[in-house]
Amino acid sequence: MKNIKYLGETTIGFDLPDPYERRVLMNLDESPKEDESPDCMIRVRAEKSRVVLNDKAYPHTWSRDNSDFSFRGKDYFRYGILTRSIWQRSPNDFLIVSYLPGDEKGPLKCLRYFYLNSDEHSSNKVLINASLVSLDSKGYLIIGDHRAGKTTLALKMMDDFGGSLVSDGKTFLSVEEDILTESYLPKPVHLRFSSIAKSEKLRQLLLKTSELDATQILEAEDIEDIINNKSYNVDAGVMISRRRFAHLEGIKTLPYCGVNGIILLYYLEEGSFTLTPLSDQQVFQAIKRKEEHRPNGGSINIGWLKRTKAISVGFNEKSSITSKDLEALISQIN
């Protein structure tokens, strides 16, 4: 059993067989603590793996309530195949029956559910859809719509300036002593095929799919078809663990960081890279649109932004972001 003190706030106990334990730990920045008593227990019982068949009679992924026991449960499916069942036996005790070898999604889903529903730990935090990269101990929050170029910009910041990854896709915002702060939500990193194909550091993932050390959204045969046909512009990608991504990129990951600048990305059909300063009200509205509402969660306050600069970035996917573009962006937002 491994105990992890997530964000230094709450201790999660994992009772998982291998490779579940290894793959969960690959997505956590915290190291196991043997002397900590868990506030929450997450257990996995591994069953014989099941082959997922592409049956169009069912949605790709779906779930339904499980009433086998008196406590709360849910079944998760891929097409018509049951892949995992999760029961919450008490507010801080989860049991997962898994039919996918090494499936890290179940335990990480339970960790996030426990933390997100904890008044003690997350009530003063806002969960938003965004990413954050740290450069020289300064955090840059990247917000944008689907396919606006968030991953492209984040990779460029890490490749050209040696930035560290704090969060990918989902992030917590909070204010501590008047400083806007971001915390990561543990999960694998999602990389689009187009981003992988353009990156010298990540391109090996197209040659060695065995290095995809996370549960995939796509089925294995679909991934192979995309790679074999070099259909990299499809609206799809693969998942790799947080630590594996950091290793390939040659960077560090951080569990939290102060937010010094906010970057609002939008896609340009035509034209070149453009930079436009934003008012607090404009960036406040942009963050509100990306906020995930929770019954006991906090809500962004415009006062949180008073010490943070923000800029709007227009980006044309047909033309690459240059180092000069990036230098201009960092210069204006600092």
C-alpha cells in the first residue's frame, strides 16, 4: 500500500496491484509517505481483462448506476464491454473492480472525486479547463477553446525556454495572500497526433506505441491506423503519463505555482501571430466560461486578477509560433 499526501493537504491511501500502482504513481508529483495515515482509501481488485470490440450499437464510452450493493456504485463501459466498476463504500473509501490491465483512470478518478467533494480542501478553489506552464518560477495560465493551440503553445514554451509543466487540461485556481495560485489535478497528459508529429522529442511515440503508458481514449487498432496512414491532422490523440511526458520533454513537473500571466488563445483563419492586452474584466469573463461548477466549489472573483497581467494571442495553425513570437509574448505579459 502507498500513501500520497496530495498537494500537501490530504493523504490518499492506494491499495493497488501492479501495474495499477506503478501507473497511478506515474501521474502524481508527490512521493509515497510511509508515516502518514490515509484520509481516504482507494482499492483495486483486478479481474481477467476483457477485449473491447468496436460495436457501433453502443456509444464509445458510457456509464450507468450500479445497485448491486447498498452503497453508491457506477459501471463504466467501452461500447458494450464493462471495463470497470467503482463503489463508494463511504465518503472516504472506494473499491474498483477493473477489467483493463493497469487502468490508472479508475484510481485517479476516485482521488479527484474525493478531493473535489471535500469542503475542507477544495471549497476555496475553482476548477477550470486550462493548462499552466512555469518559466523561471513564473506561471503562465493558457486558456482557449478546442483546438485553439493550447498544446502547441505550451510545448513551444517548454521546448524553447525550458519551462516546467504544472497542469494539462484541468487546473485549480485559488488565491493565497493575494497571489493567484494554480494546483494540478493528477491525470495523464493528452497529446494530439499533430503535436506529436511536429515534435522531435515526442515523435518516437509514433514509432513505439508500447511507450503509451496510460489508458487510451482510442482503441489500439484505431491508433495504429492513424499512425500507419499518417493521418496526423485528425481531431484525436493519445495519452501518456505525466512523468513519461516530462522524461521525453526533458523537463520537470510541478504540483503548484503562482500565476503571473494569463494567455487567452484564439484561432486565426488567416493572418499572423498577434498580441492584444486584456483588461481584468475581459479575462475574468474568459475564465468564467471555462469554470467547472461544483456544488461545494468556489467561484472566481475579479479581485483575484489584480496582480496578474493578461494578453490575447491570435494564432494561425498553418504558421508555426517562432521563438521571436514567444519572446514578444513573454515580454508583454511580464
